[in-house]
Amino acid sequence: MEFSTLLFAIENGTAIITINRPDKMNALNKDVIADLSSAMDEVYTNADIQSVILTGAGPKAFVAGADISEFLSLDAAGGAELARKGQEEVFNKIENCPKPVVAAVNGFALGGGCELAMSCHFRLASDNAKFGQPEVNLGLIPGYGGTQRLTALVGKGRAMELCMTSQMADANEALRIGLVNHVTTQEELLPRTKEIMNTINSKAPLALAKVIDCINHAGTADGYATEITRFGECFATDDMREGVGAFMEKRKAVFTGK
Ligand code: COA
């Protein structure tokens, strides 16, 4: 697929989506949001895509936030609409994607960039990565889900401090507080992320979708009930017959996603 602000490639079943505005630190302007929305539609519908890696172009930034140059023309309704549209068309679409979506954070992940990484199912970072929610420096607050997802990932106290001070967490601090799962060198970031996706791509696709749905319901009133329902649904899949059958027959399972 061709996009004006993204690179989009499929390798071994993994779509690699690279936000490609390196001269503007890959900031999320309207065009990037529209392209990310279309790219995620392609991920949802293209049967050749099993999983996604989201990363940024260039050596400095994953995404340095929403595009600040678009802010001064907005009033209260316009600001709310910017946040609502972005959340609905990109951030929630990523979080609720039935295929695993992982962020490979290759530099600054600030504001909307930190929020974009947090909407992914998990995150790896290179050792030059820096995370932060610096919106209060601009008289703003996070608007793409940051107050909610950061709190879920690192806890209320740390989320409050990060959003109140605007201080950046470097990659090792992000690892320590649970914002990222792994830290690599810059060179190793994509190879390591692809290695993890290759492992995930070998698993039962419908089961992966159900894991995502259940974990997204964790902490909600119907979390346990969702798990019971999804667990039951697995028994109606060919993949469950194949996975359990292959184990019993001491052979490798071949999943079809049915
Ligand atoms: N929106 C729009 N443009 C941005 C941007 C953003 N969020 N972040 C960076 N840019 C642009 C800069 O304006 C600059 O453009 P120019 O070359 O046309 O002047 C270019 O990207 C390079 O950024 P620069 O600030 O010169 O790089 P740096 O290495 O000195 O600093 C950052 C990097 C990320 C620390 C700094 O750009 C920054 O603080 N960005 C804003 C982060 C932020 O507040 N994000 C939350 C937004 S709600």
C-alpha cells in the first residue's frame, strides 16, 4: 500500500508500518492520523497480515507528539474533535486490533508518540528512546488516551508525576516502570522485534485475538466473564482441535486461523 506519510511493508506475515516525517520528528499531523487509520483498516482486512510492528523513520524519533503547529487554530470544540477522532480512528483501532501490534520505539516518544506506543499491545525500545507526556508545558493535557493508558501501565502515582513534571523517562527507566518490555541497541531494535513477531505469528490466530480481547478487558467489570466466554469459543475452532491434536501426536501444529 502507498501512503504519503507512512512506509508500509509486509515481511513474513508482519506488516511493518513506519511513520515517515523524520524532518518533523514524525509528529502526528492530520495526514498521519488519516494514513494510520487506513493502514489499520488494511491490517484488519488483509488475510496476509498476521501482526504489526509500528516504528518511526530516522535515528531520532519514534513520534515527538501531535503536530503542535495545528493547535493554535483550534477552539474547545475543535480540540475535543481532534482528540475524539484520533482516539476512535487510530488509538482504539490499534488497541482493539485482533492481530498483535507491537511498537518498536526508536527514539523520542513524546505526547501523542508515547500515547501511540501505549496503544500498542506491548513495546520494545532502543537505548536512545525517551518517553514523556510534556503537554502541560503547552497548557495542554494528553488527549490521545495518555492519562488512561499510562495509569494502567505504570500506576497512578508514576502517571501523575510523568504528566505533571513533563520529565522524560529514558529507555532503562521505561523498562524499570513497565512501560516497555525490552531495551536493545539501536541496531538490534527491529531484528529483535521481528524475532518476537515471528514467534507470535506461529501461534493460533483466533486464540491470539481472544488473548488481546481478554487482556483489554482486564480490570473491567466483565473481565473474568469475557475470559470464560472466549475460552469456551476456542473449543469451536479448528485451531484448538489442531493444537491439542498435534500435542497428543507429538508433532508441530499447523494453524489455519479457523
Ligand atoms: N509538532 C510539530 N513539529 C515538531 C514536533 C511536534 N510535536 N516535534 C518536533 N517538531 C519539529 C520541530 O519544530 C523542528 O522543525 P523545524 O526544523 O521546521 O524547526 C523539527 O521537528 C526538529 O525538531 P527540533 O526541536 O529542532 O529537534 P531537537 O532535537 O532540538 O528536539 C524534541 C527534539 C523532540 C525534544 C523537540 O522537538 C520537542 O520538544 N518537540 C515537542 C515535543 C512535545 O511537546 N510533544 C507533545 C506535543 S502535544
